[in-house]
Amino acid sequence: MDNFQAIALAIIEGITEFLPVSSTGHMAIASAFFNIEDDAFTKLFEIVIQLGAILSVVFIYWKKFLNFRHFSFYTKLIIAIIPALVFGAGLKKHIDRVLENPLFISIVLLVGGVILLFVDKWFKEGEINSEKEITHKKAFIVGLYQVLAVAFPGLSRSAATIIGGMQQKLTRSAAAEFSFFLAVPTMMAATAKSLLDIWQDHPEVLNMEGIHYLLLGSIIAFLVAFVAVRFFIQYLKTNGFKWFGVYRIILGVVLITLILTGKL
């Protein structure tokens, strides 16, 4: 990995982490496109910069995350993350296998795009406008939707949890915000597990050069994600998911064609 590749991946991560277009899918395809070796450090890099992007949410909503008097906020996130932790551990081998299959990810991107074309028709504008109105039961159900993204890399964690929120009567913007909140403990857990695995199996990757790339990528992903989150929330207040669906379908078709013709 070089500086250009690190910056490119960080920008892609920052843009796609919170949009319903699958950051995992984009990162896998980008790594293949840039011929980045799929080694232990690359996997660590992708996880760490993802955490950098996630921390932009903590920065934007710091009053929410640091309001310790509103303890139910934390209990909702804990309840919502349980399904992903349980199924994520059980599906680890499946996930690792799928992440090495760009064709599968591209197909999921395409199918997810078709789903997004109809989401606004399936779920009319909800009646729950803020996290405080979300019950623990609803939080758990949204967490179950997150399992779909764990089982099908390329589906998009953001898309799955936002759809789950809308199915539970949240407005588009409220569902998006809760999806952002849920991403924080989810990715912190994933990062901690990945760092532990790397430290045990490949401690040599945590050298000065590696730390340089991790810091560079994390900072860029943080800054880009900050802008993306602001944009997405404002966009959803007056728009739906149709154009995200169209984008995913076009991208999926292009990628499948390139893969089947041996050009990617």
C-alpha cells in the first residue's frame, strides 16, 4: 500500500460508510481495482479507517453521546448491537469467504439497489421523529436488520438498519440518525476484535509505516464522513432512496460485466 492508495480508500470509505450504497462493497471493489494485496494489514487498514469514519458521528452528535443522564440511549444501542455480535461471531468464516468474492458482492449491490427503488413506497413517512421515542423493542428489531448486512456483505449496514427503522415507523431522517448511532458500538467492537486478532497473529504489521497509513486514512475518512453525514441527513428530509437504488443498480451491472469478462 502507498499514500495514494491509502488516501483513495479513505475517501471512498468516508463517502460510502453512511450512505445506503455499501462501504464494504465499494472497499472490496476498490481494493481489487487498485491491485491492493489482500493481506493482514489491508484488512486492518479497512477496519481502522471505518472506525475513523464512524467517529465523525460521535463528533457531530457529541451532546447525545455524552449526555449520561439519558441512560436509555446507551441501553438501546446495547440491545440493538446484540444480534450483530452473536451472528457476526458465528458467520465469521462465511464473511471472510464472501469478502474475497467480488462477483457475490456485486450481485448483492445490484439486488440491494432494486430494493431501494421501492422502499419509499413500502414504508410511508413514519411518526417517530427522534431517538427518544424509540422503544427498546424497536431498537432490538432494527438490530436484527443489521444482521442482514453482516450475512450479505455488499447489502449495506446503513441501508439495512435504515429500512429496519422505517419498518418500525421512524421517519427517514430519524431512521438514518439511529443507524448512525448504532454504527458506533458496532464498529468499535469490530475494530477491537480485529486489532486483537492482528496483534496475536501478525504483530509485525503494526510498525511505523503501518501506523502512518492508519493515521492518514483515519483522519481523511473522518473528515469526508463528517461532510457525508451532514449531506445525507439534509437530503433525506426532502428526498427518498430512489437515486441511491439507481446508482447501485448501475454500479452492480457494470461490475458484474467487468468481472465476467475478466476485466476486473
